[in-house]
Amino acid sequence: MSTSTATTHAMATGHIPGYLPGPDGSDPLFTAMTVITILLVLGIGSLYFKLHAIPEHMAHSDNHAQMQVIGILALLALFTHNNIFWVIALLVAAFRMPDFLSPLQSIAGSLEALNQRVQAVEQEQVQDPAPVPDPAPAPQQTQQPQGENNV
């Protein structure tokens, strides 16, 4: 009768490292690398989206007038991978354009108010003409007494 007993090979170590697949088929190193890769892809993707949203966040916090333009430029940069769009969006968000419209609107409002006043005065003159002042009386000539002659 031959009985076979499980004996360990002479060159085998007593301890198998944990990163090697076990006899049950589990592979802890592959599982760890899969989890790390998924977390790394999600983290880099989140950082990438956050980076592309910097101009929009700057415009939103400053209540920027060109907020839609900045958003469009950031989206173009995101989808086309042309960084020039992102740089332009960042520059537009960082610098405010001078407000040329407000002074012009103020000037137009002042001119309109002045025009209304002039028209009101003209209309008053047409409706209620001022009485024409009497012409200045002619200076009266002094009468000389009748008996005297000036020679």
C-alpha cells in the first residue's frame, strides 16, 4: 500500500507573500490596483473639471457681466482641448471691462430732461403768450413859453 502524504517541497518557503494569488484564486494585488486606478481616474477627472471651472467660479463670485461668454469659452476649452479658450476665459474673468454704457446713458438722460424742459417752456409761450409791453413813451418836448424867442 502506498500512501501519498502531502509533503512540502524542499525548496518551498514556509511563508507565501500576500501579494501573490492564493490557492482560492483571489488576487489581492490586482484588487488593490483596480481600486487605486478607479479612485485615481475619478480624482484626476474631478481635478480636471474643477480646473476648467475656475474662470466660471471667478466670474460668478464677482457677478461678472460677461458670465455667459466665460462659461461658453470654458466649455469650448473642455470639449475641444484647446487651451487658448480656457486662457481667454480666465483673462476675461480676471479683468473687468470699463463701463462705457453708464456715462452715455446718463448723458442721454440729462439731454432728454433738458429737451423736455425746453419743449415745456416753448409750449407755455405758444399757449399763453406774454402781453406785449407798451412801447416806451416818446420823450415829451418841453414847450417854451410863447413870448420868448431864442435867437
